Amino acid sequence: QVQLVESGGGFVQSGGSLRLSCAASGSIFSIYPMGWYRRGPGNQRELVARVSSSGRTQYADSVKGRFTISRDNGKNTVSLQMNSLKPEDTAVYYCNIEVSKYVYWGQGTQVTVSS
């Protein structure tokens, strides 16, 4: 089993910055893809950013140039640096890890951006 714990969410004004962190623990014996997803008011989950086992990154068009995903393979952590935040970024952010055919999710952390 794998557990994920997110942290770093909070309240910020438009144009501000936040850094989210996620730590994975448990039965992790290799480097696996990890990513960040979010659920906004519409309750639809969307990919925010993802980093593959080889280090390749993927971003939603809406966050390119503003968000940066990074990972520490030694500690099985993934971070999301969010700059120039907009009210549209308000959502619950979830991290995940893809362990072969299994996908594990964190509990989520709330990000609220005010105008």
C-alpha cells in the first residue's frame, strides 16, 4: 500500500504564489510517474501537471508558464510551485502516484485565490 500526504494549500490574493508538496510512502520500490490534479467548483477532475519516471513534464495549458512541477526521487516527493495565481485556480488539489497498474491519491489540499 502507498500513502500520499499533501500540504501547502491556503488562501492567497490574485497574483500571489503558493507551493504545494506531496510525500509518498509505503510500497514504493522504483521511480513512478507522479502528478497534481484539481477539482474546481464544477467538480470535474483535471490534470494540472505530471512528471514521468524519466523526468518528462506535462502541464495543462491553463497553467503553463505559471506552475512548475518538480520531484525528489530520493524522498518520493513531488512539489508544485504556483505563481501568478488567478481566481480560476481555486480548487482542491490532489497529488497521485502511478505504481504500475495502481494509482494512489492523496487527501487533497484546498487552494483559494481571491480577486
